[in-house]
Amino acid sequence: MKRIGLFLLTNLAVLMVFGFVMNLLEPWLRAQGFDINQATMLLFALIFGMGGAIVSLLLSKRMALKSTGARIIERPSSQAERWLIETVERQARAAGIGMPDVAIYEAAEPNAFATGASRNKALVAVSTGLLRQMQADEVEAVLAHEVSHVANGDMITMTLLQGVLNTFVLLLSRVLGQIIDRAVFRSERGYGPGYFISVLVLQLVLGILASVIVMAFSRWREFRADAGGARLAGRGKMIAALERLGRSQQPGQLPETVEAFGVRGRTGPGLKRLLMSHPPLEERIAALRRAET
């Protein structure tokens, strides 16, 4: 629950900061004689809503390297590193994307992730725990899963989805805030104290609902990346890799900034599942087995 809370707080903090800036700008612009109509409000919401998402995408590769301590393999120094480079290069060619940077990071947990601002300038990183605990065929399948994420443009799609939802949250909270301020607090202009209180509460509630939508998409793209990994490496290898991950007792160690892009993520029952980035491994394995028939 602590990680769920941190994830929510991070996204909500971004919305709150942008919302606070908008709250400051709106009265000031009105005082300067600018008419803040719905079109202008939409433009403001779009700029602030998409801004944070796009910045995070552009910095995603650098942030992932820094937060995990991953080292990009510039010149392979071992047979294992050469094999990693050659495998990713072959899979990237088959997937029709540019060669991603390949990195290794120190972690006992068997995991891997992919990130980057475009399909042709991405990063694929694997943990030392993955290399130690998995067979070569299973590592190949995990790499194929991550290359599929890149080929599917999942990082870009997630960013656009988050940006659109941020825009929706910022805009709708302000429209409803004006309505509440006029109807409940009897403010003639709709920008009284009730407006600012309503906007803050609505941003919190709508921000949580937006996170639920983003996580639902994240779980769906895991099934799609598994299917892509099966095409690139073989269905049997992909199933074996997921089964191996399911047997691992290592706790999740990926930082919040890249956890949603790991091959293995946290899951939970009931309402808790709504905020999980990954479906249960057994469901992913079952989906691959159903595709065999």
C-alpha cells in the first residue's frame, strides 16, 4: 500500500502544482482585463496537463538510468554482455525499430524494463538477478517482451493518455468549481472561495479516477507485450519466463519512476487491483496458453 500511496501522491502532486499555478493565473489575468472563456481555459488545461507528461517522457531514459543505477553496455566486456546486445539487436530488427541502448542494473530481483521517448531511441535494461536466475531462453523471452513494449510505442501512448487525463482533470475541476461556487456559495462571478476549495477537492477525486484508467491501460499493454514477446522469441519461451518470474520470492525493487515498465510488477486483489500496473502472472500465462489453441 505504501507504493500505491506514493504513486498516487506523485501524480496528484503534479496536478496540484499545475492547478495551483492555474488558480493564481486566472484571477490575475481577469484583473488585467483578459476574458477567461472556456476556450482559453481549455488551452491552459492542455498546456499544464500535457506539460508534465511530456517532460517526464523526454527525461524518462535519464531518470531510469539514474534511479536504478543502470549501466549502458557501450563495449561488451563479457560473453553474456555480447549475447545481450546481439539478442536485442536481432529482436529490434525483427520488430522494425531502431537498436535500443542495452543496460544492466544491480538488483537481486529478476526483472527488466524498457523506456525512452521514441521507438528508435529507447532503453532496455535487465537486472543482474534476472541474468543469474533465468535460463538463456527465458532471458531471451523477457528481452522480447521489453522490445515489444518499445515497438508498440507503449511509453509514448502512456504519456499521451496521462496528459489527456491530466487536461481533463484540470478543465473539468474548474468548470464544476464555477458551477458549485455559484450554486452553493452564491458567488456571482463563480470565482469566490468556494471555487478554489471545490477545485482542490475535485482535482484530488478526478486525479484518482484518472490513475485507475491509466493503470487499466497499463495492465492491457502487458498482455500485448507478452504476445509480442511470444512472436519474437517463441510462445514456449515466453510462458517459461513468466513461470520462472512467478516462482521468484524476491520483493519488487524497481523505483516508482519505472515500475510500470518492468516485466514483473505488483498485483493485488479486489479494489487494490485497480491501481496495479500489471495483471497477475497466472493470468498472463493463461492468456498465452489460450492463444495456442
